[in-house]
Amino acid sequence: MTKPDFIELIAKQGQIMRSDATSVFELYRKMKIVNATASHGYEIKHGAFLDQDVITRAINQVNAVKH
């Protein structure tokens, strides 16, 4: 999956804005929850990280670090 597609997936699953989804994507990359592969693009380690409540917690974590 390409990066824009993955960000769109996070936005749709979390029912959030694209800018927040981009922040979640970067957090997931930093925490190695999302990996880039040569053959498949970006892959997530576990589908639970795409649950709406988990995405909401990730946004809260990103916002806590920003402030």
C-alpha cells in the first residue's frame, strides 16, 4: 500500500482529518508499527492499530508531545 493510501485508510478508519491521519502514520512509523517493504509498500503489524479507539489514543499522544 502506498503512503497516501495508508494515510487515507487511517483517516477513514479513525474518522479523522487527513492531517491527523498523517500524524498518526508518522507516529506508527516511529514506533515501528508500520513497516515499508519493497514488495508490498507499507504494512501494519497488527490490524488492531486501525481500530478507531486506538487511532484516537495515538492522536492524543501526538498532541501531548506537541504541547
